Amino acid sequence: MWTVSSKFNAVGTSGAEYVIVEERDEARGAAGDSKATEARRYSLEDGRELSAEKDGTFILGGTDEVLKAVAPSAVPEHD
């Protein structure tokens, strides 16, 4: 099950400001295997998809705008 693990602020190459949402899904191994793998996915708060690059930047799907994380981080909202 995907759960929000963090939120953080980012600025795009256009100068626009965004909040990126990181979600994690921990999958257990088959047949009670103790090994677990953790998947991560990223999106904007409004639901638009992002692809994560290995250098800490993100690419906004559809526009190919490059986003960079900035400090301070956004505070996650708790439901």
C-alpha cells in the first residue's frame, strides 16, 4: 500500500514553486520471506507525475520541466 512519507518544496526551471510528495510502498517477499523491498514514487501535490533523476532533480511529465528541491521542506499534512 502506498503511503505518503514526506513532502518537500521545489522550484522549476520556469521559476514556479511546487510541493513534491514522496510515497513509499513496502512489499514483502513471497511465502513469508523476510526480505522486503521498498518502492518510491513522486508526484506534485496536485497529482501530476514526476520522474526522479539520480542527482536529486525531478522531471515534470508532459512539460519536461526540471525541478530542484529547496529548503525548508514542506511539512507533511496528517489526515
